[in-house]
Amino acid sequence: MNDNNINNDISRDVVDEMNDLRNQIRRHDHLYYNLDSPEISDADYDRLFRKLIDLELRHPELVAPDSPTQRVGGQALEKFKQIRHAIPMMSLSNIFEKNELLEFDRRIKRSLGRNSDIEYIVEPKLDGVAIELVYENGRLGYASTRGDGEIGEDVTQNVKTIRSIPLALTLSGEFSNIRLIDVRGEVFMNRGDFDKINRNRDEQGLPAFANPRNASAGSIRQLDPKVTAKRPLKFLAYGVGRLAGFQPKTHYELIGMLQGIGVPGNLTHTRVCGNIEAVWSFYTELSVLRQNLPFEIDGAVIKVNSLVDQLSLGMKSRSPRWAVAFKFEPLQATTRIRKIEVGVGRTGVMTPVAIMDPVSVGGVTVSRATLHNQDEIDKKGIREGDTVVIQRAGDVIPEVVRVLKELRNSESSPYIIPDNCPVCGSQAVRLEGQAAKRCINSSCSARIKETLKHFASRNAVDIEGMGEKIVDRLVDVGLVHSPADIYSLTLYDLSSLERMAEKSALNLMTSIENSKHPSLQKFLFSLGIPLVGEHIAKLLVTEFRSMDAIESVRLEELTAVPGIGPEVAQSVTRFFSEPHNREMIRKLFDSGVTPVCPVDSTTAEGKTLQGKVFVLTGSLSISRSKAKQLLEESGAVVSGSVSRKTDFVVAGEDPGSKLDKARELGIPELTEEEFRNMLNQ
């Protein structure tokens, strides 16, 4: 920190103490999160952290943007900005067999004009999410996802919550001249942390993450960084984009440099190999070692070690010529199918699931595998009691590979999905041309539960807190039979549910109330119309713009919309032609659910808020994203900062400095009630 920026009344001792505390905390973070070798207890670490917080509260003008205390903060984002990578983040070509590895080596030698052995570096291929960290003058400027390789999403605030990622680099000695560096690496989650987070989600009635990669991807793309901060994410670097101020000669030296400036790399499980046979040997070693690693890997990345040779070899259209990903064979194990159960989805599809003796497949305990449909069961000859080979398809999803028929009980018989729903007992039918059997009873409790879970999900009307367990209880006790029933629930109803505390019930009631004004696109998606996902819902709303128009649309009008095929068109018209579906929608409207339709550009001039600039500050009873959506759909513009061009400032509870600035400029301020009244004019 520059001495010229320090107020004269602040002693040098305070500044030195704060800098010393920050350096100590950064060092202990690196030891704990990157090297797994802490030197002090958690209590001692907490004392250092609290002391720094206390000093920063007393001297807010001295809070540095890269202080360890600034890892979690700020408001939730409305959406991610896009960032163009200065140098594209290329993907890797995949190989699967040794002869492909040998051919890769031959291509490298031909391209470089050499007959001698090539030195390679071999790294574990982490199964995580690729991101780029841009440091300027040693400080983290911004972070982005890989995206399409050219443009990624700005996830800076979320990345700052990951303790293994330094906010400031340690630039000294031979690394002191590094002015700019684009660090590239993988955000991931250890297996043990992944299991723990899924156990917690299960206790909260939330759906489990399918695998560590999905959990990592979902965590890094949270709009609220405080949610990301609660997830046990880690980071390991595998390379760089731009680098100014230091020129390593090899990729191994590059990773060593990254570790030297405080960025975690993976030299522990990386090896420099003098020739391609040594590469094959280490690949084989890694394929065995993978099951004992704390994190998921799905292959090995082989790179030419010389950076000069990398530059000479150059790039193909989507991948570097000097590197390749050698994928592992899927992990397999043998187990026994105890029984086959049938689950029922919201559209009535009956899906057979194998319940198996628990078995470890690559460090993950597997006890269930989907069997898809009757055709799949018949094709593989799967029966209850069979001993089977299973694998994690794509190293993630469990599937039955084959039956070991020589171990089959002679008294077993072929499995046939029942002709009746296992939940309600109604008739199950298999429609012509479809593989699945369906329960045709729309009042089936299993279908109702799945319908409600879909309706309340984040991408639908988004009722926060209404997870799987809450839905199950509401249906089982008979309080809810359709989405409209959700809006008739009382605080007493929710409080009477098993294991539902009064505070949780109150929070859920608030979430239900806040869900009454979804965008028309989200509302349409929430109805669960077969074949209508988020993309089709958006097409329908863009084309027809109101619920009345969509409900009454004709088949020929739908098929005329680009992107909507005949099957989707038939599904939409069939859904709205059924009286009970139209009745469900009417009940939702009667319950106060009011989808927000997009503003028609042809009538925009008539909007009272057209072109008005609003700034939101403080906590509102509705989410910030919902308030912004309502304003934009009324023709207004929402800004993140106050200026003389601002027309109104909406002030919720605990407003920040934006309100002070608005008052200085004489800009009108609105309470939330006044804001709502203005929207309803």
C-alpha cells in the first residue's frame, strides 16, 4: 500500500500490523489448502483472522481488495458478464488406446523433424471445471470459465471464495518481474467433501449432486458468491495463457513457477518422461493409482515438455498439436442385483432401477443403476438376482454392462415391467413407437410429487426451500394435490409437518409468496408440458407473448415457428386441449399467481416507466433479480450505480452508500411499497 494514500493520523505501526496479519493469513491459507500441512491450530488461525477484521473495521480506508477478509462479500449477481479470453482456451483431443499414443509420438517427431526421443510431461486429467485467473501486477483482476474457448463467464466473485486461489501472488526473487499472467486450471471437489455435501443436501431435502464435477460446475456458477463460499471447492493449475516478466523453458518449470508464486499446481502426481514408452508406463501406473487419489481423474494429459517445441508445433482449429488427453477405461466392478424397482416420473414414465449390493467403483460406492426401459432389460438379459458387471459410464453414471450368466440361479425368470403402476395401481401402457411404459393416472401420488418438484424448481417458479422431502411430506399428509394447492398452504399447515421448525415454515411461506410473479417463460416451463423445456418455452413466449395466446394457439401456427417441430407442436396443443390442465392453470391464477409477460416493443412508448433509470439498494422482500426483471419488463433500465442520470433509487432495509449519494444529488428515493405501487400503475 502506498504511504501517500495513508491518512496522517494513522500510525505506521497500524499499517505494518495489518500487512503482517494479511501475509501471515495468506501463508497459512497456502499451507492448509494447497500443501495440506497446517502449522497452527484452527483456533490460532481464527484469532489472526478476527484481529485483522477488527483492524479493518476501525480503519476501513485501509482495506485492501486482496485482503483475505474480502473473499466473500458483495451483492448477488443478476447474471454473469461475458469475458473474451486474450488467448483462446483450447480443448484437448482424446485418445483411448496405446497405438493412438504411439501415433501421437510419431506425429510430434515428424512435425519437429526429429528421430530422437521427445521429452513429455504427464499430468492427471482432473474431472472438474476449467477456469482462467488473470493477475495484473500480482493481484487477481478477474476470473472466467472456459465457455466456448473464446468467451467465458465472469465468475470473479465466486472464485475469490476458493481458499486455495491466492488473491495476491508472492512475487519475489526470479519471479519479481511478473507483470501479467493468465493462470489456467481446474476447479474441483475432493471425493470426501463431495460425499459430505450430498449428505447435507439430503438432510435438507435437496436433490443430491450426480458427481463431483457437476457439484463443482453448479457451485462456481452460483449467482450469489455466499453460496459458492459454502462449497468445499479446490483449484489446481495446469498452464497459462499470457505470461509477461518470466520465461520458463519447460512446462514442468512453468508449473514449478506457479507453485513458487503461490498458485497450487499438481507436481506431486506429475512426471517428466524421457520417451513415449515411459509415458505409457506412467499412464498405466496412474490408471491404478486413480482409485486412491482424493479427487476424480478420468485420464492423463500428455504434453511436449519443451515450451519452444510447443510453440513450434502450434495449434489445430480447436486443440493444441503438442498435447493430448489419454482417457482411462471406465471403472468396473462386479455386484449382484437384489431386486428391480420401478420409479414413476411426472409424465407417468415408469423407469426400472436395479437395487444392487453396494460396491465401490473407483472410490465411489454404488448401489443403484438405471435400467432405462424394457427394451434395454431384454437386450442385456437382466434378471433379479443376477451377478452383473457395472461401470460408471463416462466415469460418472452407473450402468450395467453385462450379466454373468454362468453365475445365474437356474430358477430365475426374465424380468417384465409390471402392467400396473407400482404406486397407485393404475393401468400402465406402452404407447406405439415409444420405449417406456407410463402410468396414465394423473392423480398418482408419485406423478404429483414429481410434478410439484418440477414446478417449484429453480428454473421454474423457484420456491426456495421446497425440496424433495418437503414435497413428499405435503403429498403424503394430503395437504397438496396440485401446484395450485401450494398457494393455499398456511403457516399452521407447514409448522405441523414433521421436523419443520416454525422459522423454516415462515421462510417457506415467504418463498411461496415471492414465487407468485414468475416470468411467463418460467411459468410455462413450470407446467411440465411434455417436450417443452426452457428453450422451447422461450420460443413460445417470444412468438406469442401472452398466456392466452399460447393456450389458444393452433397446431399450424406452432409448426410455423422456427425451432418447433411437429412432435413439440402436438404436445403443446394436446396439453392445452385437456380440460384438467386448463383448470389447473385457472386455479393457479385464482391463487394469485400472475406470470409477467414480456414488454411488447410496439407499445413500449405507452409504458410509464419506459426509459426511466432505477438503482436498487438494500434488502427487499423480493429477490434483486426479480425486482430487476419487473422493472425491465415495464420498460425501465436498472443501473448498478447512482449518477445524475438516475431517476429513482429503491431503498430496502439496510441501504448502502448508494442512498447517501442519491440524497446528495437530490434523486427521489422510493420505499419498497412505493416501488410496488409504481409498478402496478
